[in-house]
Amino acid sequence: MKTKNFYLAASLTLLISGCSEYEEPLGGKYAMVRTNGSEIVITRNRSIIGRVESLDSKPPYVTGYMISINPPPNHAEAAVGYFIIDTAKDCYKTELTKDAWEAELKKLNWVKPNLHSPR
């Protein structure tokens, strides 16, 4: 499983670095990259964090919902959940449940993000 994930991540990184349709900076080391006609990922230093389903930003924060490209070894399927990125502090949280996500947003005084498709 680790080998399969490594080859998938490596292939996607190569695809991003050479064939992306566009790359939109999100702040700091983060960018939103369209890897093909329908897939959009968030990267940190060109390493994929996950595939974006929806997002919103309130600098220096970016939040939304994603499916992880390379889930932890104890996950059989792609990990799904909400995420929050702090581009100023260069840190992020992924795989948040809706309740955990809302609690994190409350700490940031972000009442209700307007999640929308990145497409």
C-alpha cells in the first residue's frame, strides 16, 4: 500500500510540475493547482496535501473540504474531511470532522465560510 501511495504521489507531483493548467498562490508556501481538467489540489512546496472539493479564504487562512491524496497508513481509503491552512504560520489541519472544523473556525473568529467549488 505504501509503495502504491508513493508512486501515486510521485506521479501527481510530476504532473503538477510539468503539465498543470494553472497554479494560484494561496499565500506562504501554499498553492492551488489544477492538475487536469477536473482535479484541483492544494500543495505545500509542491508536495500535494489533498484534492479540493470546496474552499474559501480569509487571509491568512484557507479552509474547505478535501479528499487526501496520500492518506495515513491506517486508512484503507482516501481520507475525507475539512481542512484549515494558516499560510502565515505555515501550518495546516486536515481530516477534521464538521464539529472539529467549526470549533477551529470559532477560535479564528470565522463564523461561516462561504465554501464554493474551486473550479
